[in-house]
Amino acid sequence: MEKKVVITGMGIWSCIGQTLDDVRDALYTGKSGIIFSQERKDLGFRSALCAHLEQPDLKPFVSRSLRQFMPEEAQYAYMATKQALENANLDQDYLDAHEVGIIYGNDSVAEATMHALDKFREFKDTSACGSGAIFQSMNSTVTMNLACAFKLRGINLTASGACASGSHAVGLASLLIRNGLQDCVICGGAQEANLYSVASFDGINAFSLRENEPTKASRPFDRDRDGLVPGGGAATLILESYEHAVKRGAPILAEVVSWGFSGNGAHISTPNVAGPARSLELCLKNGNILPKEIGYVNAHATSTHAGDGKEALAIAQIFGDYKVPVTSTKGQTGHEMWMAGASELIYSVLMMKNDFIAGNLNFENPDEETACINIVPETREVHFDMFLSNSFGFGGTNSTIIVRNIDSNH
Amino acid sequence: MTREDIIKTVNSALAEEFEVEENALDPEANIKETLSLDSLSLVDLVALIQQTYKVKIPVSDLPSIQTFNNLYDYIEAHLPK
């Protein structure tokens, strides 16, 4: 028999806040985390826009012997996970006594790889890379580090699905719990925010050039959008079976109702409508949910012309006459890429638990395609009990998750 | 570079890299024990010496370096002339 999957904890390290309360407030007020980076401009970036992220200090929490294996994204993920575990009332004694797993989305380790190979080439000696390099420069660096830091003994796996990585990680974790293979899984997504990680992305002209107005640069669905703004950080959710959560007296925030996914089977960077539409359709079908039951859609929309328009058409196709409220939080955060699928679940849960939909920052005018959906431009106080979150990525990988509210008095 | 210079700069670099107090580095103390080095962090010690002094310590020479004095001796003997 399938088990009900619930969210019992959340933690985040993002450009709009490093606590759930701060992030909730930032969402409500429409705060932007986007800045202009002179360093990027001086180094030759076409677009010097990026998210501004605080750098965490792990020294009080993690020994030097473990920190040396942790690149930037693993440090963000550590801070987000520490917070999520505390939020879920899971302490180290519990982790030591029970089998808890981890599935995290990550799809690059650019800076760590570059630094290690620079040392190798400079000294013509592999040991010059240092002992941390191999562990920092593997794509599974987040899960290998967090599993050791928190002494996790369950599933230990990194999901790499481009900009849908975080969503796929949560989807996979929910699947394992639903089928009784794990009781509790830490899941999420991490994104390195250093300039090296996105230099080649900048090179394909994908970023906004609105450098004179950084906070207006990321404008999902808006007619005058001209590209995405790269972001980063990490977001962690604690997923467990309902009965496991009840048994240990955990705070239950919401239910992961279903996961849907699909592949476009087409171009590597140009999205289509059919692929995303099938992801949404499958997610609704898997959860036995009707479109009209969804109170809010957190869109993937990254502020690119090609992507936002196709997603709008896919949403319109699936929801038909029902004009579900839609926003993309990327107007505030930029594109958090490997992290986005997880962070946007947290943003949406925060909205759902606090009865509002954060306005789609910088949405001023629709274009022909984005006019077919109901985009919420300003923050709206509204109660809803179920939302759908989209994440799509290069190679045509699509992931959709539906989450239902669970009253704190469940 | 005098031996005093070597001791000063080595201790400073080790203290920063391995997060120990400089005054805890007794010349006759065992390096691995003092710095809590395992087989992996020993690689960092080798890399640090290589990057600071351009002195490469081959794995075969590592067993002869037990104390901090052994390390100072080794660097002094192998510093590029």
C-alpha cells in the first residue's frame, strides 16, 4: 500500500534570506536579490547581473577535516539542511538511531574543478590539487559531504537534471517514501553562485542585459524580458511518511501529493509545449487531482523569451478555462538552477502557510503567449490549499510536483 | 632564508591551514598528532610545503618526517638554491 508523503521541515540559504521568516517576508514584499557585479564585468562577462548571496561560516559547526571537502554549494546545502533538520525537530541522536537518507539536486562543480586543475597545471603535480579537490569536484559533492556531516545511513544519491535537478530530487525522495523503501529522506537542491559556474552560460547569450536596472532584470512572463539572471544557494526539505512523522511527533507542514515528469525529446536548449504539458498532466493524474483543485502554480519561467512563452502555453493547455493564479518567484531570486526546484517548493509552501501569493516581480505587460494565463503581478492575500510547481531544464527534462496544505492541527 | 625564517613561516602556514594555535607547535612534537592529520590531510601538508617553498616531498620521504624539526630540516635541505 502506498504511503502518504509529508514535508516536516524546510531550510534555505538564498539571496532573499537565510531564515524561513526572512524569506517569507521577502516574498511578501517583493524584495529582489539581484545585483550588478563589477567583478564579472571586469572579467569579460556579457551580463554582469547575478544574485547576491551571503557566504556562510561553517567553522562553528563543521571540523576543518570535513570542511576541506566542501565547495561553496555544499556549504550552502549544509546551512539549509541544518536549519531544515531543526525545523523538523530531528536531532543528531535521532539521525544516529534511525536510517535517514539524502537525495539532493546538483549539476555542476565548476569552481572546485577549476581550482584543482589550475594547481595541477601550475605545479605539474597531481598532489598539488590538495586532498579536498577530488571530493569537492565530483557532482555528488553535496550528498557525499552532508551524508558524512550528519552521519546519514539511508539512500545517498545526487540527482542531476539540469535546472530541474532540485525538483527531481524531491520527486525521487517522495517516490522512495511512498513505496515504503525509506521512512525519511533529506532532499533539496544546491547551486554554486560563483562567477566561474556560469561563465559559459553567459557565453551563449542567455542572460539579461538590463544592467542599469538590476532589480528589474529578471522579469518572468513580461513582454520585455530579455534573459535570465543567474542565482544560487541551497534549499532543503525533510520528507517522511505520514505515519513516521506522526509516530515521532513531528511538525507536519504539507503533503507531497504527486510527482510528474517528462522529456521533450527535442532540442537541447529550446523548449517546447508538449513536453512540459505532459509533465503537468502526469503529475495531476498521479495525484488524482483535478486542475481546478490547484490554487496556485509556481512556474519555472526564468525570464527568457523562449521558455516563458512555451510554459505559459503548456499551463493554458492543461488548465483550460480555469485561470489558475500563476507566478514565477525568479523575478526576485533570479534563476537558482539546480536549486530552483527545491527552493521554489519552499517559497510556495511559505506562501500557502501564510495565505498569500507573492506577486510576479517585474511583470508589467504580457506578450501574445503569456497573455493566455493568469499571472499575478502584485502580492495578493489569498488562502489556497494546493499548489503545483514546475521545473524544466536543458536537454528537455521536466519535473512537476503538487503539494497540499496540512493544517497544523492535523 | 634562515632556519628561524623557515620555522616562522612554516608554523604560520600550518596554523592557518590546519586551524591550530601557532604556539602549540612544539618542534619535537609529532606532526600528525599535533595537527590531527590523516592520510588525506597529509596530502594537504605536502601541497602546502610545495606551494609555499617549491619543495616537493616525495611519498617515499614522508616516513622520515615525524616531528616539526624533521620538517624544518627537510625544507632547509631542499630549498631551491
